Amino acid sequence: MAFTMFGRTIRKIGIIGSGNIGPDIALHFSQNLSSHGVPVVVVDIVQAALDAGSKKAESKMAKAAEKGIYKKGEADAIFKNMTFTTDYGKIADADFVIEAAFEREDVKHKIFDQCQAACPKTAIFASNSSHMEPEVIFKKMKDRSRCLVIHYFYPAERNILLEIVPGKDTDPALTEYLMKLYEFIGKAPIKVKSRYGYAVDPIFEGLLEATALTVEKGLATVKQADVIVQKALGMGVGPFTAHNLAGGNPITQHGLTESHTKIMPWYRSPKILDDQVKLGKPWETAARGEVVEYSAETYEAVFNRVIGAYLGMVCEIVESGISNVGDMELAMDVGLVLNPPFAMMNKMGVKKALELVEAYAKENPGFKVAEVLKKQASTAQPWKIPVVFREDKGDIAIVKIRRPKVLNALNEDVLEQLRGIFTDIQKDSKIKGAILTGFGTRAFVSGADIGMLASQKTPQEAEAGCLKTHSVFNVIENLGKPVVCAMNGLAFGGGNEIAMACTARIATKGQKVFVGQPEPKLGFIPGAGGTQRLPRLIGIEKAWAILRSSNPISSAQAKEMGLIQEEVEGDLIEAATDWVKKILSGKVKVPSIPKGPIPIPSKLSEVDLGHLSRKIDSLLQKAILEGAKMTLEEGLKLEAKIFGECSLTQDRKIGIENFMKNGPKVNANFVHA
Ligand SMILES: NC(=O)c1ccc[n+]([C@@H]2O[C@H](COP(=O)([O-])OP(=O)(O)OC[C@H]3O[C@@H](n4cnc5c(N)ncnc54)[C@H](O)[C@@H]3O)[C@@H](O)[C@H]2O)c1
């Protein structure tokens, strides 16, 4: 068997190096491609490394089975799909090889020389180097169009961030293929231009440097600085602890030394890092449960410096042009798991951020204050952080919502960016149609951001919030150009509601839990058009049960009801492109939502409400039945008003609190249940 998608076929994956990270990269591929019959082969020159790698993968899969993440049989199959060998001949038919051996130029050259001789002439060659530019790693290769860096992050099977770094000779089509492939197998890849260390490691390593320098200055001890920076940046563990866990001191020492000449002169290995590497010991960080004391002055002294360094480094990367605001925000958030920098600057004020960076640069020779930061501060405006992306393919615009951490939930930024992008598309005479989709494969849009809803305290605020959302969806609905919604995963609440504002909907085939309006579980009614568009699209009778019960339906059911036009196997965007073309050419006609009143059957079916709030249900019924007698426009206004009324109920408060604590499934103990 093989995995054929996005125009390429992969029959086998080869991983070179069975050290810290190689087996984890292999495991991720096996988890995602073993069901397609794609074996994964790990090659190393040291048998003991292969044995350790195999044992680690086996134990990770055994734990995943224990936790119920995989069924026992599946977990065993994933592990058995991996081979650990010293024989390079075993990758002779690999279509994709990733090297994760020593961070040494000569070693990497030798390995790729062997791969070039052994593998098919079309095989993709990638290095998981932490720093080295693809031009350096692949300079001796005959065909560099198939070569690039793919930089994973610890732990590689779980951390979703990936840097894809093409070299100057890499075929751009290959980079695009890999961006799609990785998104399809659960990663969040960012494309980074070639430069030493790429976009993320200079921050990771620079944070250790900045923290170590506060210790060298006598402002805090290692223990104190570690916990202060952990708190200041919202990290899972402090920078010293992170280096202990990943055994990363030598590589960071090397990275910082090189970055001195290759990025900016501030980068250097601090003396305490040199000493620690010499000692070969981990940092002395707090023991589990140990409380580390420090004064407010100590906190402030460390905070100001490390945050100044952090924000300054991120702006330097953006200024260099190797990455951008949206990707750096995502990378820090999901890859390094730090408070994302641009949101942090917006919160404290960009002017204050600039002050911190300038103060840091004054105290630390060689630290650059990026012009982009000065310019942004001078506008007195917050940074615009993109979460919705537009890419034009010919005369079709592909619009993608990307918030992987919250499964592409809609918040005010998403809504405003959608408004801006679709308004531009409307005005753009080159564009004939659009596709709306979400990032990844789990969700199209998981719903409205609960934080946004919870912040609407009064009926007036809640109603105004709805009307604003309606106005964005109306732009899509009345674009005058077809918009096909490519539902790449589940669509709950606002997700289903925005999809219904599109001209047509197609979805990845076989989604058991696909579409739902879970709002009553949270103590309110759908407020982004669900009570009006769903009955108009599939008829009141069917909408009645979906809306009132809160129960989700599968993609097959959605297709049967006419809520979506097609279930798609394979490349969803390609299928959506075909749909736009078919609609434009008049080959298909998708029934549009009736804008006027719709008939109400004399008798509607009983719906089992279980533990749902009767009070909210009566408001919901009113929105559906009264709305059906009106025009869509009036109905939407009515929905917004009733959505506002929900916030006067005790059940909304209970439902939201319950959701924040327990998620959407648990009985909310409504007063009116
Ligand atoms: N460890 C991490 O978290 C991490 C993260 C991102 C990138 N990286 C990069 O990934 C690479 C590997 O890192 P690591 O931490 O796993 O290193 P490691 O030293 O733990 O393992 C490297 C492995 O490569 C093997 N090897 C050496 N020469 C070989 C050859 N010619 N053929 C086959 N195998 C060979 C070694 O025997 C060893 O088992 C490095 O370039 C590193 O910078 C590591």
C-alpha cells in the first residue's frame, strides 16, 4: 500500500538517527501512516541506539494504549510498523527520508551521500538540523530541488510545531506539498526562510542566554530566575529546567556561539553555560514541590530584562523577513508554549514593549532594537496578529481560519479579519469565487470562543455581539461570488453557522461527530444565525431536533439532510475548487437559503431534552417559530434579541461556568432542568 495525496505517493518513510529525536519523528509518521500501509524504517550505525529507540517507541505506544488514546491492537500495529536497523539498504525504496543524526556538517554530508546512492531518484531528503541552513547541509547533493530542512520540536510525536525551511534550490512545489502533508497529519507547519537557527531556536536559546545573564549579573539565583521566567512567560517549566529535560546545554552553547556572528552580536554563550557544559551536569533547579522565594524587586529585575530580550528577539526575526507576526505568534504559543509575544505586547502596550526592549539593548551591547517595533510603537496601534489567511489560486481565493490550539474557534479577531478579507474579495475583480476552510483536520471551526461569549454580561452586550457576528456572516452570504465551505473537521455552534452562510458546503468523508448546535448545553441559544438558517436550509422539522436536543450529527447524516452537498475522500481543497468552478459555470445549482418566511408544520415532533434547561428551550422555540414567520433579516434580529435575553437567566451563568470547568458534555445542573 501507499499514501497518495496532494499529487505525490509515499510508499515508505526512512528516518536516519535513533538518538533523542529520531524515534519520536518515526513514531509520529507511524501513528499517522501505518493505517495507509506505509512502513517506517529507522537507520542508525549504533545498535544500542536502535535498541533504545525501539524500546522508547514501544513504551510510548504501550502508555498511549493504557490511556485509551489508541486501542491496544492499534498501538501494537503502529509499533510493529516501525523497523530499527543498521542496514541503509532497507530505505532503498523510501520516498521520504528525514535525517536526525549528529548536528555536524560532515556527518550530514556523509548520510545524504549514502541516501542519494540508495534511494529513488524522486525521494524527498530532509534534515531535522536545529540550526544549519539547507544550503550548507545539501551543498554536495546532485539534485537539491528535493532537499530541505524540516525542524521538529520536542517531543516530536506530540509537539505540533514544525519549521519547513526550503533552500535556494528547493522546488517550491515540494515545500507546498510538505506544508499540506504535515497539516494533514496533525502538525502546524510554518514556512521559514533559510537562516542559521531558523525562526524558533534563536528565541529558545536566546531565552536561556537572557535568563543566565540575569544570574551572572547577580540579580537572581538559577533557581529564582528559572521560576520567575517560567511565570513571566507562562511556560510549563523554566528555561533552565527545559534544558535539563532535553539535555540541551551543549547544543544551545553551540547555537548561541554561532548566532553571535550569524544573527546579532548579543548572542553568545554566557560563562555559566560554558561552565555547566564543562561540568556536564544539569542546572540546579527547584525540586518538585519546592517553593522558591524571591522579592518583588528580584522579580521585576528579571522580568524586565528577560521580557525585553524575548520581545526584542522576536521582532528581530520578523524584521529579518525569515518569518512573520502570525507564524511567530503561533510558534511561540504551540511550539515553545510561551505567552505569545505580539498579544503580550498588545496587552502591555507596544510603547511599553519598546521601552523594555530599548532598556535591554542599552544594557546589553549588540542587542538590536528592530525598526519594525519602533514603527509599530509610533503608530500607537496594537499589532495586527493574523489568524485568518487568504491565498489566491488563480481566480479563487482560499480563506483559512488558523487557531489550532482552540480548534479554530471564532473570536473577535477572526470575525474582523474575515470581514476584511471577504470585503476585499468582493471588491477584487480578479477573484471569481472563494473557499472557506479551517486549519488542520480535527475541526473546521469548533464554535465561538467561550471567553468572548462569557465577557458579554448584559442582554444589550450579548445582542450587540450577535448582530456584529451576523454582519460578518452577511458579507459572506451576500458576496455576489460563490463561497464553498470546505469543512475539514467538525463544525459546532458558530462553525456550523458560518458554514450555512456559504453558498455550498462539502466535508471530509466519514466524520462521526460533525455538526452540532451545542448552545443549549451552555445555557443559551445559537446566536450566529443557527435558529434562522438551519430551518431554512433543511426544514423546520429536522432543524427542530438538531437545535433543541443539542445532539451532533454525522457528515453522512448532514449529506442526507442536504445540509452539505458532498462528502469528500482525498484532497478537500481540490474538491472545493471544483465546486466553485461548477457553480460558476452553472453546471450545478445549489439551492440558496430562502430569504423570506418558511412554512411551519402543524405538528412538530417531540424532542427529548434530557437535562437541558426548559427556560432556554422555550426561548429557543420562540426564536425558531417566530423567526420562521419573518424574513431572514428580521429573523436574525429576533435571534440576537432572544440571545440577549438568555443572559438574564441563571441557567446561562451555570451553563458557561460548567463548560469552562468540565467541557460541553457534562450535565450543567440547570435551575430550570
Ligand atoms: N533532541 C531534540 O530535541 C532535537 C530537536 C530538534 C532538532 N534536533 C536535531 O536533530 C538531530 C539529532 O538530534 P538528537 O538529539 O536526536 O541527537 P543524538 O546525538 O541523540 O542522536 C543522533 C543519532 O544519530 C546517529 N548517527 C550518527 N551518525 C550516523 C550515521 N552516519 N548514520 C546513521 N545514524 C547516525 C547516532 O548514532 C545517534 O544515535 C540533530 O541535528 C539535532 O540538532 C534535535
